[in-house]
Amino acid sequence: MKKPIRFARSARVLSMALLLVLAACAPTAEAPGDDETAPAPAGKVYGTQPALSEPIAIADLLATPEEFVGKTVQIKGTAIHVCKHSGKRLQLAQQDADVKIMVDFSEAGLEFPAETLNHMILAEGTLIRRDLGAAPKEEDHEHADPEEGGESGEACAAEEAGADETRHVYVIAGTGALDLDLAG
């Protein structure tokens, strides 16, 4: 009768060992933030799915644009303009429509329908600086008569901006976008 007791003990010890091994191999729940990636936002993808983890505010991008020239950036804003001729350029704005930037998708060959207007867009691409040339000089433009609503004083706004300075704008050469207002 002693043999069955030994067998029962051995079976119990073996079962416990197997349970411990299985428990050690089971996946564990990680604390939030431990190598946990947030799910990609849903929407209709144009071109390459935006891959950066978080968009930069348009105002922050434009506050120090030289920091980002030549780098991949991601922005989120409302499409306040869609190019009617080709659909390859979008102007995106934050809540304040005065803070806006053009995203040009010509190189990527992407076209956006007119219905994209007023949609929330997540766009990604490389920030580039386009030089527009020198600001107008005194001889390059006329001043309107102050009595007819023109500028008065010694210098007009163009001259005060620095006639010898090169003017430039910042544009994102878009590679992909996500229309957050449309289902994918």
C-alpha cells in the first residue's frame, strides 16, 4: 500500500512543478507606458501611414522652424484649403486659423478630394524652406496716398521688414496623411 502513496506524492510534486513552469512562461500584463505603443488613430490613409508617435503643434513648429528644416515632422490640423486644381496641396490650421501651414503632396503624387475641406488631418512629411527672394525695395513698389488709406510716415511695412532680407515660407513636403474624419 505504500506504493500508491509514493505515486500520489510524486504526481502532486510533478503537477506543482509543471504549474510553476507554465506560470513562468505565461505572458504578463505590463504597467502602462512600459514599451506599450498606442494604437494608431483610425481614418482614411493617403500615401504612407503617418508613423511618428505624436504630432507637433503647428504654432510650435512655426515658432522655431529652422530647428525642423530637413526633418520629418507630423502635424494635426483642420484642412482650411484644398487646392482646387490638383488636390495635391492642403493648408492645415490649428483652432486659430491664423496659425496655418501648407502641406504639399505633389512629390508623393497624392490627391485629396474637395470634401477634405474642414476635415481633421494628421499629416507627415519633411519641413522645407522656400526662399521667395528679397523683400520689395522702395523703388519696387508705390506708396498709396495716406489720405486714401495708404501708409504714412518715413517707411512702409515692407521697408520696415528689411528690404535686404530674403523672404521665405515653410512648407511640409507631405509623404502621407490620415483623414481622421473618414473611416479607413
